[in-house]
Amino acid sequence: MITKFAFLIPLLPLFGFVMIVFFLRWKERLSAVFSIMTILAAWVMSVIVLIETLARHGEAYEAFYKFVDLPRFILEIGILIDPLTAVMLIVVTTVGACVEIYSVGYMHNDPRFSRFFAYLSLFLFSMLGLVVANNFFMIFIFWELVGLTSYLLIGFWFEKKSAADACKKAFITTRMGDLGFLVGLFMIAFYFGTFNYGGVFAKVGEGVIPAGIITAASIFVFCGAVGKSAQWPLHVWLPDAMEGPTPVSALIHAATMVAAGVYLVARSMSLFVGSAEASLVVAIIGLITSFMAASIGLVQNDIKRVLAYSTVSQLGYMIMALGLYGYDTAQHGHSPGFYAGTFHLYTHAFFKGLLFLGAGSVIHAVHTNDIQEMGGLVRKMKTTAITFMIASLSIAGIFPLAGFWSKDEIVAAASHHPIFLVGTLGIAFMTAFYMWRLCFLTFWGEPRDQHRYDHAHESPKNMTYPLVFLAVMSVIAGWVGLPWLHQGFASFVYHGEAYHPHANYLLMGISLIVGLSGIYLAYLMYYKKSISAEAMAERFRPIYKLLYNKYYFDEIYHAVLIRPVLAVADFMWTFDARVVDGLVNGTGWLTIKWSDIKLWFDTWIVDGAVNGSGWLVRQGANILRFLQTGSMQFYALFILVVLIVFGVFKLEATAVLVGWPFVSIIFVLGVTLLWLFTRSAFVRGRNGGQTKSEE
Amino acid sequence: MAVGDVGIVFWILSVAIIVSACMVVSLRNIFHCALALILCLFAVAGIFILLGAEFLAAAQVLIYVGAVAILMIFAIMLTSNLAAKKITQTNENALVGLLVCVFFTLVGWVLLKKTYEGIWSHLELARPLPSDNILTLGKYLMTQYALPFEVVSILLLAAMIGAIVLARKENA
Amino acid sequence: MEFKLPENDLTLMLPEIFLFIWALWVFTFDLLTRRKKESAVGYMAMAGLLITGGILAVTGGGCGFGTMFFNDATAIFFKMIFLGAAFMAIGSSFGITKQKIVNHRGEFFGLMLLSTVGMMFLSSSNELLSLYIGLELTTIPLFILAAFFKDDKLSVEAGIKYFVIGAFSSALLLYGLSFLYGLSGSTELVQLKINMAVINLHLEQIGLILVLAIVLVVAGIGFKLALPPFHQWAPDVYEGSPTPVAAFLSVGSKAAGLVAFAKIFVNGLFVFYGPEAAPADWGKLVGFVAVLAMVIGNVVAIRQSNIKRMLAYSSIAQAGYIMIGMVSMNEHGMASVAYYIFAYMFANMGAFAAVAIFEDKTGSCQIESYRGLSRTSPLLAISLALFLLSLAGIPPLAGFLAKYKVFAAAIAMATQNPSYNWLYWLVGVGLLTAVFSLFYYANVIKQMFFWSEDSPYRIRFSPPALAVILIGVVGILLFGIVPEPILKFAAEVYASFGIVPF
Amino acid sequence: MLAYLVLALVLFSIGLFGVLTRRNTIGILMSLELMFNAVNINFVVFNKFVATSALVGQMFAIFIVVVAAAEAVAGLAIVLLLYRNWQGIDTDNDSVMKW
Amino acid sequence: MLSSLVFVPLAGMILVMLIPKDKIQAIRWTSVIVSLVPMLVSFWITWDYFFNHSGTSAMAYVEGPYSWIPSLNIQYYLGVDGISVPMLFLTGLLSTVSLLASFNITNRVKEYFAFFLLLEAGMMGVFVALDFFLFYVFWEIMLVPMYFLIGVWGGPRKEYAAIKFFLYTLFGSIFMLVSILILYFTSEPHTLNMMALLDHGPTMGHTLQMICFIFFFIAFAIKVPVWPFHTWLPDAHVEAPTAVSVILAGVLLKMGTYAMLRINWPMFPQVLRELSFWIALLGVIAIIYGALVSMAQKDLKKLVAYSSVSHMGYCMMALGAFTSVGAIAGCMFQMVSHGLITGALFLLVGVIYDRAHTREIAAFGGLGAKIPVYTGIMVLFSMAALGLPGMSGFVAEFMIFVGAFSGLNKIMVGISVLGVVLGATYMLRMVQRVFLGEFNMAKWGGLTDINAREIIAVAPLAVLTIAIGVYPKPLADLMQATLEHLVNLMAR
């Protein structure tokens, strides 16, 4: 049984990574080939694993070993192969393989060609590891590792300042989400006593965990998904992440990594099912994200950014679906949400990957991201244009493409909740609109930048083949989930009990109409130009500006979060240097000053007494140095005075001399004053003649 | 206070001691001071006799008056110009020093009085000392106190050698 | 009344007698050779000290001359220290006898030996009179030695200052001793202790004049130990007097004062230690003095630019640490004092020797002039650094163990008896100021080591100087790492305070 | 007895005052002698009134006299040096070494 | 066996001092070869301990107790258990690595290497000593060579940094000395044997226990350094030469936490229970504060230095959660991992400093294009420092968090998690500003990539960082019996 060796699936790309970094780095061609070989091998294994899983009727396979083994503290690492995993493996390896092949063409002539493939392999390793993980701890490890590779790949062209900024932003923003995830993990560790999925879910099922804890833990875990899947309010990194090479955007920021959040929610569905509140939060966040991103997508001009917002929007869709499932199930209802979410995750990977690769192909041809500078490219690059439009149809939810089936299920899932239903349909409309706006502006009409148009050309074969393959998948991938199939996707990937979808023709019809109307509006505005886009923009100027500026999220974060943190950091640093360290140095300084006092006084009394103003005030502080006058008789006097003070105070201890301390204090004070007066008088008297400073 | 039994001689000597001592510390002419010191030392010798320490009195006269004071006069003559004595012979500590000393005396007086009342008045035996105390002292010096006696002679030797070394003028 | 010579086993006194005779021989030798032999006199003196040490080792302990001379462990231990200090002081004075003291080498060394004899007598005495005379025999040659650079104003000033303050404090001491005699009717320390206890018991009170006596005696001996507030002469005198003399003052004279202090207080006034003897309890008083010493010594030393003054303040501070051991009246107390002074001898004599060697070559005592010395004279720099680190109490040097013992003594006392909680404060102040002390010690080390430029001076060692430095280094290392023999001896020193002869 | 002791105390204090205030170094020396004498009186008094059995106090006093003489000798020698170096023996002169 | 760890470097120091000072190569290689001995011994001990002794909490390779200074009950007593073995390993490794990295020292080479070997002896001693006095002696012995190493070979403010380090840590040690003495005199019979004192438990009153605990804590906290005792650290780290920074960060800081685990925690369990919250709070403050201050740094080395404050804060938080084996193990992991990672970071900063003669972050930019290998390694360790999974830092932090979450105030731990993000922020800001962005060809055109010797020095650290991150079980197994024993002691 190959499934036993499923742990090799992630390890194969890792092997590729290691080989490239240490041995093949200097041989570009070989690096690429090796990397592709490993991912293809992984793909083959994934297919076999899928078949075996099907053969087992979805029964899970689990294997683990101990990672840390301490008394009362155990961490494990292991693999869990169940239908969800098997499907995700297929998705990741397929898109991965396509992207790698595509990249050979896209990245050629790049000085860091080998490194690109190394990073891709590393990413695939992490992503596959994330997918096969059998517990929360391990998923977190790979969760972070995909973050790392995302960081490396976004910053692949780090000479560009925007790329350098974007990679940092991506990493830190997702880490903010991971923060919550971490806390969720601690709660799981503490309240559930294990990280293992099975163990945790069993505890939830037993009902021994207080509901509040489950809610809190699920929301915290969901924070991770929010970060990774670029959900509101942590969505800001994903559009910026488009600074990376386009294949990266396709693979990581469209098909796989960003879907990890959805995967996480799906994976821990049993947890969410335990808490209606948490699920509702999930659904609401998904809806907000989806709607917000879609609306931003309406007005963007950067081809990749439109796709990025589309991605955010679609992810929000999935999240919403999952959340609704959890909510319904927690209320003992039935919902196709889980099926819808995972199914959409699966189909989305293909068409969104395709969209990005197509966009990459376009960018490769015209060397710009701005759709306002494109136009009419269909004549120059047929394959790209056709595949791109297939994907656009798919994402717009046009029958019978993959997107139609999955989106339809999401609509079905939302159908019990009016607000969600309206939102969902609105989003579907916007999606169709902005995707087709993109298509029309890019491929149809007249070239708006003749120079770029002249230089445009179809991409090489190793780039177009993956496009074609993915286009095919975008069409047929959804057919495994046809509502009329008896043993379809839903009866393979499910949560709880198997779900049997039934065709709701009304909903299908509505969603199809919504999609078509979106396309038609785009057609009117950007192809026929019967409705002026500019006029619309002018008319809804505030809304347009708001959308164009992405609801000002970046600005708000900058003002509310980043700048204060940096200011606090600077303040802390000053505080550290001045106050904390100042205290330490101050002690030393005081000691030295104290030690200085005497010298100070001596120079002062010789010179200053002549000037003679305000000297009494300074005396008090200067006692120590002041005593080392060099006069032996003064020393003797000093001895005597101290002696008497000692004596009197000792005696007072037994009250032999009642009231004498008072007397002696007065006495000592008086003596000191007298001493000062007479001394200064003498000093003044003899200061004329001799100079005896040997300092 | 057990003053009555000390007699008139004590008072005379005391007054002599205190007055001459005050002169020692206050006179301007250092030579006069030395003379007052001699007077004072004589008076102390008288006190010793009153206390039955005849040998000590003799030693006092011989050593102090005969040697130390004379030595000091020599030193004065060697070091200071007797004509130049216009400036005050006390330094800036004078007033303070006076206060301190008076205070010291007062505190000491109180303590002595209390101690006398508490302890010494109970112990005060006032038995006559051995009448042949010169003989006794001599015997002591040859027996129990032979060691300090020897050591003190080493001390004198050391002081002598040192004084010679220091006082000698080097022929450069 | 019976007169008889006390049991006088003169063989016990042999080291002292020999050293005295040898001192005379040194005087004579210098005259016989017409003051021509440059270093032979010095070697002679050193040889004499070595032989004395040998004799001391052979003679062993016992009663020599009643309470006037009693060779117990304390005496032997401290005699070792006196001899060692004198040996190292003489060893480091070959430079000045070559350059400055041309005419009176014999007297210089001889007086040092005589002072040593005085210390030895002092440490053997258990009676106030001989104690006093020993103290004077120690001090009077030192007056002379301090002023030994006869045409150097600083030196003469040091001499007169030391003399006046010394005589003054010895008058104070005597006045105090006279009251001790008056309260007990005896000058023998043990008898004194017993009489006072009996009288106190009998009359149910202490003589209040005892307070004045204690304060006076603390002042008188505090002067020898350079304990604040009786310390002010020390920096001036150390700075002015010839460096080896300053060294001898800082170790020999201090050890002598320590013995005197221990004999009078730890032995004679033992019963007045605790709080129940108030107001005559001297423990807290001395503790307070120790605090003053540590604070003033360490703080003021920080800003000294003259290394001799710096070492003077440092030695004031060290006296403070020693006094912590002194006021800890348990089995660790006196033992720690003994070990401390032993370790201190090596380190401080070594440091002064290094200073003297440097001064001979350069004529400067300014700390700045040590800059870059490690480049040109590594041996001197390293050994001086070691001495200073030992004084600062860095393990594994002997100075650390010394501080450890002292603090251990105090803490042992404090943990055993809650009424001595104030010892914690002593320990606290001691440790804190020990940290401060590192500042000025490290300053010298910094000057020597941290500069990469070469010092303009290149120091050559004369053989005796080298020997002194090596003795110092070996001493602080050896007795820091293998201290057991000395610690055993120090324990006997403690024991000897319990079995005082009658 | 007390009268003697107080006499000694007064004498001591006068000597003290002298030491503290005399400008002339020899004057200081003389004041020191006064202090030693006060101590001597103390010892002799105690010997007579407290510890009569042996003449320890007197003995002590004799030794003090001797030691004081020795001290005076050493001190005067230093005074001579002082005079040679400073052309005067006033205490004002010798405070070069301050801090 | 254990003695050789201490005495071989000592002998090596003497050997180095005997070599004429102009034979620079001989001095360098002699010291490296000498340091190989303790390194290999420590490796062997780790190996052998793992297989033969890790099952029990008893001390292994015990030497002694031999009477050293019998009159003070001071013994020569060495031994190791599961918490000292990793430290020995780290010390042995880092010493050799640092010596290798010290070859660029050209000024006063002989003294440098001699002091370095003395330092190694002291460090080894601290981790093997089982007698309080011996422990204290080793603890102090290190200060002196460290003072010289910073003061002679340091940067522009070396004197200040050196004396500050010296005084500050000495200030801490005196508190320890007081506590040691109190422990000694209150134990019955009086003993300085740590094991015996541990077995007895505290025999003094509550107030005295509190005082002892706090005094020990101050001593160790300064070494760690726990906020607010940390201010010596940036100065010392920044001014010290590269190799010394490595040792400072890699080993010296660990002494504080090691000593807490060995002495402070198990000896005063009652007080610990009362104070654990505050200790953890200090840790949390250090995490956040150190990270924030790091963020504001303009000097690479200072950034790494302050990141140490933050990272050691994790240790303190873990130590606050003393009831959890996981947290304590996390603390140990963090000690090891921080030693490796920060050591490597300092080495790397040294590498760039040797070439560019500046450490100012703003002066660089886009170096990734010019010196890719260096950049790769630096990014690797930056990632390790910010706690990326797959590397040791993550395992440590994760264990600490999980352990602390179960043992401490949940909200506090929740806040401390912010450190993860802040850590990422300052490390990535640094990476971005130094390595990413546009490359200034005119200014840094002559920069050369990391050379083989430097790679060799860093490589073992990288390998171990990843090895522990990927498979931490051996390290955990090595310690588990000891840790359980310790936790039981602390739970008394």
C-alpha cells in the first residue's frame, strides 16, 4: 500500500530542494528538471494515494512518531490520509507541477533561476506537509514554513523595493494571524491535552470541554486561517504579495497556500461544529471579506491585483460556506456548506491557478501589469486568451464549468440565511463583472498601447501547455461533484455524515443569471462601451475612490498600528538608554561624584573663599573631601570630635546622659560652623603669599 | 566628693599645674612655653610625691625636666628665630579646639564622677603603698619587668639612631 | 610580695633576640664597609629576616616571660606576617637605597628590622605595658623611616604628620588604657578580664568611664589600622614616605595594630562585646567604624590619581573588611582576620613593591603613567594586576578566600544569634563596596592593559625585587588555591584566644 | 581620688588643646608631653587607690616617661628636618598633601 | 573526565603563554587544537550520557567529593546531569567555533588566546561544579578574562563596556555569595555540597528563604539578563570582539538560567511558588520590551544583542511556569537554541563587519545580490531567531508557550505571544534593510562573500539549529529524567 509511504510525498520536493541548494545550484537546467521530476513523482504518488483512499472508502490512515517525548509533555509528528487530504494532495501536486513546468519558460534568463526552483520545491514540501499533517502542532510547523517560502518567493526580486516591502508585510501580517493560532494551540494543548486531530475532536464530541473554551479555541485557531487566507482584516498582504513572480502568485497566492486557511477550517470542522458562535464569526468574516474584496476588485487596474482581490473574495466565499456549515450543524441543521467550501477550494485551485498563469503569460508578453495599457491581445496570443476566458467563465459560475458547480453549492449553503444569500449573489455578480472587465480590457478591443502590443507574442510551449491542461481541468474538475452523481465528491469528502446533494434548479438558475448579468454588464461597459465606465466612476466618485483605495486599509494600519509600534519601539529604546541604563550609570556616577567632592571643595575653598559667595550652601555636600585637608592638627581635631560623638551616643544608649545627644548635635554643628568661619578667615588671610597647589 | 582629704598641697600643685599648662599651650613666645612646661612638670612631680611615688617623681624631674625640656629648648633655639614671634601662636582651630576640649572635659568629668560613685568609691582602699617602693620598683625592674625594660632600651636605641640619622647634616 | 623572675625560657625569645642583634649587625656592617656596599646591606637584612623566620619555625610555642612574652599561635602567625612584610618591604627598597638613601642604608634597614622586632614583641605580649612598649617600638622607627628622604619635603612632611598623629593617638590610647587599669587594677589582659567581670558582677554595673576608655582605645589603635575616622593621616603619609616604608606601614603596622586590637578587645574586653554590655559594648562601635572604613576607603579611592594614595585608601578599606572578621566573635572571626591579613600581606606588599619598582625607574606614582605598561613590562603589569585583583577579591586568588572567610564569619554569627543581625548590614556594605573597589583597581589594570601603544618605560627587575614580586604572586595564587595549611593555622589563632595563660 | 582624676583630665584636655591649636611644632610636642603627664597621674592615682597590691601603675608611668622621652627625641629630630626643609616649623607650612 | 574540561584549557593557556608572541599562527592553532579536547570530550559526554545515563536523574561522571579546603567544608565535586550536558556541549562547540572565528585578531594575539582559554575553563567549570564554593569560583573566574577580552580588543567604547560588564556582574555575584553563606550556615551539618543542600531542602525561616532566593535571583538575573538588569548586555555585546560576543551570548547568558535551574529554583520551592508570577512577568516584559527595543536599533550588533534580551525573556517566562516539565524543557531548548542562533548571528555580523567596517543597518541595502551565500545563511539564522518551525528556536518557544500556558496566567502568556510577531518584525526589517532592496554598487562593490573558514565556523551551528528543529526528541530524551526530577523538587 503506497499510502504507508505517503510521508514521502512532502519529502520528495524537500529532496529536490536540498539537491538544488547543495549540488545543482550551478546547473540551471538540471535544477529545473530535477525539481519537476520530484513534484511529478509526488503527483503520481498522490494519485495512487487518492485511488487507494477511494478504495478504502474514505477510511483514514494515520501514522506518527514522537517529536518530543517528555513526562506529561508529548509532541508528535505524523501523517493522516483521509479523503480531504487526498484531494488536497492532488490539488497541490497538480497545480504545483503545472506551475513548475510553466516557470521554466517564465523564469528563463533570470539570474536566480535555480534558486527559484529550490524555493518552489521547498514550498511544495511545506504545503504537502501541511496537508498530510495529523495534528495541530505539525500543521502549525508547516503553516509557518509555507509562510517562510511565501516570504522568500514574494521577495524573490528583492532588488525592487516594493517586493522587499511586500515580503516583509506578508510575513508579518500572516504572523499576526498565527499569533491567534498559537494561542488556540495552547488552549488546545491545555484543555484537550493533545494536538492530535482525532484526540481533540473526540474530546469535543464527548462534550467534556466547556462551550466557552471551544468557542475561544476555535476562534483563535480561525485567526490563523484569517491570516493565511487573507481574510478581513488581515487581507492586506495578499494584493501586495503580487510583487512576486507570477507563477508564485499562481501557486501560492491563489491555488494552495492561501487555501491553507480554508483547509484548516475544514480540517478542524469538528471543533467549529462544537460552537455556533465561533462558526457564525467564521461565516461573517468570510462574507465581509468576500464582499469587500470583490468590490475592490471592481475598480483595480493591475491585472494581478484584480486576481488577488478575486482570490481573497473567493476564499472568503469558502470560509463563509464552512462557517455556515458549522453554524447549521451546531444548530442541528443540515447544510451543504462543508461540501461547498471544500469543493470550491478544489475547483478554485484550478481556475485561479490558470488565471494567474494566464496573467503571467500576458505580463510576460507585454511587460506590464496595467490592463489600461493592454487590449486586443486575443489576436496575438490565442491560447492564453482562450484559456484565460475559460477560467473567467468558470469563476463567474457559468454552466457547466467547474466553478458553476461549486459556487452553486455555496449559494445553496447560504440559501437558508437571507443576508448571506443576498451577499453571496451580490458577490457572484461582482465576480463575474470584474473578471470579464479584465478579459475585455486585456484581450478585446483596440490596443491602448501600441508599442507594447507590437512586441507582444504568444508564450512558449512549456508555458502554454500547463495553461491548456489547467483549462481542461477548469472545465471538467467540477464534474466529480455533479449533483446527480450518486458517489460524487460529497460522498467522498464530508464531515460527519456523508452529504448527498440534490439539484436545486431554482438556485442554479438564479446563480447562472447573476453570473451572466455580470458578464453582460462588463460587456456593455468595456466592449460595447454603451455605458461609460468613466461616467460611472464620476457619478459614484466617493465610492469609487474608496474602492480604488481599497477602503484605505493600508493607510489605517499604517497610522494605527505600524507607526505607533515603531514610535513605542523608539521610545523604549530611549527609555532603555536613558532611564534603565541611566539608573545603573547614575549609581556609578554618584559614587565618583561623591569621591570628587573633596577635591572640588579644596580647589573651591582656596580660590572660592576669596570670592566668598554662597559657599555655606555648598559646604554640606562637600564634607568628605573637605575633611582631607592635609592639616595634621585638623586630623587630630577630627579624631577628637568623632570620639566625643561616639562616646556621647554610646552613653545615650543607656540614658546615662539624658538630653546629651541634643546638646552634642548642637555642639557639633556649632563647632563645624565655627571651624568653617575661622578656617576661611585664615585662608583669606594667608592666601596672598604662598601658592601651594600641587594638584 | 572626696576633695577634702587631699589637702592644701594638692590644691597648690593643681593650680600650678593648670596655670602652667595653660601657659604652655597659649604663650606666644615658644621659649616661655618651654619654661612653663618645666614648671608644670615639676608640679606634676609634686603630685607624684603626694601619691607616694617618690621614685617616679625623681624620674620625672630627671628625665623630663633634665632631659626632655632641655632638649626642647635646644630645639627651639636651633629652629626658631626668637625675635620673630609677632604672629599668633595658635592656629585657626583655636576656638573650635577650645570648645571641643571643654566639652571633652565636661563629659569626662561626668563620667569620672559616675564611675567614682559606682565603682571606685567601693574599691577605694587607700592603703599605704609599700614604704620601700623605690626598692620594690627596682626589684620589679629586674624581675617581672625585665623584659619591657630591655625592650624599652631597644626603643631608646632605635630612637637615638633615628634621631642621629635624621638630624645629621649630610655633606653633599 | 614576692619577687622572682617569671619563667623565662629565653629560647622562645630567640627570634626576637636574634633579629635585634642582627639589626645591630646591619648597622655595624654598613659602617664597617664604609657605606660602600650598595646592596649587600639589604641582602644582609633579608638574610636576617629569613634566619629569624627559620628560628621562629624551630622554636615553637610556649610561655616565655610570663604574660609579657607568650609565644602562642597568634604570636607565631603574626610574626610570620611581620617577617614576611619586612622581607618584602626590604626586598622592594633596593632601588631607593641605590638612588636616594646613599648614606644611611644600614640605618634604613636596621630601623626596619627594629620595628619588626617591636611588632614581634607586641604580638607575643599579653599585658598592657609590654603591649604598649611593643607598639611604640614598632612606631618610633617608622616615624624616622617615613621622614627618611631628608631633603624631600613630602617625606619630611609625612614624617612629622605621622609622628604628631601617632604620638597624639598613643596618648589617647594610654589614657584609655589607664582607665582599663583603673577599673580592673591589673594590666595583665586575662586578669583584667577576670577582675572586670568580678567587679561588674559584684557591683552590678559597669564603670561608665569604660565607655570613654573603649572609645579612646579604639581611636588609639584605629590610628594604627588607619580606620576611619582616624585614617586621615594615612594617604598623606603613604604618599610622602618612601614607598617600601608605606608598604610596611600598610601591612606590618596594620597587622601590629590588629594584634593589639585583638588582644585588648577580643581577649581583654571580651565580656563587653555583646549588646547586653551596653553602653560599653564595643561590637557595634567597631562595626560602625568598619562600615566607615569600607565606604570611605573604597569611595574616595576611586578618584585618586596617585597610585600610592589610591593604595592608601584601599588599605583603609581593607582594614574595614578585617574589622568585620574582628567583630564576628565566633570560631570563624579571629581565624578569618588572621587569614585575611595573611592574604593581604602578599597582595598589598606585592602591589606596593610593584609601585616601588616602577617609581624607581620612572619617578612617578601617577596612575596615568602606567599606561601601556603591559606591552613593555608584562611581568610587572601582570603581577600588579594579580595583586590588585586579589585585593579586589576575585577568585581564585587569596584575597577572595579572605573576603569569603570574613563574610562567612559575620554571617555565621548573624545566623546563629538574632541579636547580631546587624552583622548582615556589615556584610552588605562590605560586599557592595567591594564591587566599588573593583572600579579603581580595574582602572589601574585598564591603564596597563587596554592601551595598544607601548609605554615609554621598560622596567627591569633587580633580583630582590623580582623575588618579592614572585613571592607575592606565588603567595596569592598558592594560598588562594591551597589555603588549607594557613586556614588550619588561622584556626589555631582563634583557639589561642581561648587558652590564654595566667 | 576623684580630684586627682579630674586634675588629670583637665591637664589632658589642656594638652589636647595645645596639640590642636599650636602653630609651632615644638609647641605641639610640649602639649603632647602634657598629655602623657596626665596619663601618668592617672596611673599613679589608680595604683594608689585601686590596685595597691603591686606597683604596676607606677611602673607603667615610669615606662611612659621613658617612651615619651624617646618619642620626643625622634620628634625633635623630625622637627629639625622640617626646619631645614621649610625654613620654619609652623604647622601651616606642612599641608602640601591635600587631596 | 570532567576535570579535563576545566584543566585542559587551563593547561592550554599556559602553553599558549609559553609560545613566543610573534609566532602568531602557532598560537592560533595551538589554542584551537587545545580547545578541540574539551569539545570532543563534551561531545563524547553528550553521546555517552544519552545512551548510558539519561534514564536517571542522578549525577553522572561524578568526581569527588574530594576535600579541597576541609576547614571550610569546601569540596572539589564535579558531576553532570541532563541540564548540564547540553550546556557543556554548547560550551565546547562554541568555544572552538569562536576560537576559529578569532583568527582575524591581529593585535596582541597571544594574550587574546590565553584569555580565551581561561574563559573556556571558567565556563566549563560553572557547568560541572557541584560545590557552591567551586561554582562561585568558576563563576567569578570568567569575569576577568572577559573584562580583558572586551577591554583590550573591543570597539570604541570598550573601556566603558568592559568595566560595566565587570562591575555589573560582580555586583550580582556578591548577592550570590551572601546567599551561599546563609545556606551554608543554616544547613545542618554545614555544607556547601549542592546535592546535599538540594536533598535537605531549605532549613531556614521563611524570610531568610525569601532573602536567599531573591539574592540568588538577582545574581543570576543579571547574568541572564532579566529585564531590568539587562543594560550591561548591549554595551558588552556591541563593544566585544565578534568571538567574545558569541561566547557572551552563547554561553554566558545561559549560566544565569542554568544556575536558576540548578540552584535557585529547586532549593527554595516555597518562595518560588510565591514569586513565580512575578518572575514570569519579568520574562514577559523582557520579551516584549527587548523586541521593541531591538526594533529601534540602528546597529546590527545591538539589534542582535537586544534580541537576546527578548529571547532570554522566554526562558524566564518558562522558568516562571516551573510546574510544567514542558516549560522547563522549553527553557533548556531555548538556552541551547539561543546559544546556537545568536552565536551564529554574532559570527555573521562579525563577518560583515570585517569587510564593511560598519554595522550600521542603514549603511547597507541589497547585499543579497552581491553576497548571496552570506545572505542565505543570515536569512536562515534570522528565520531561526524569529522562531520559524524546522529550527530549534521554534521548538523551544513552542514548548515554552505550551508549558507556560498550562502553568501561568493565561492572559500574560497570551500577551507574550506578541513577542513572536515583534520578533518577526525586527528580524525581517533588518533583513529587508540590509539584504533586500537596491544594491549600492559604488559603495559595496568590493564586498566579498563569506569565506570557507567562516562557513566552517557557522556550519555546525546551522546544522545543529536545524537538527534540533527537525528532530528534537534526542535532546528532550537526554534531559527528561533530570527535568522530571527537578520539577518534582520544585514542586516540594
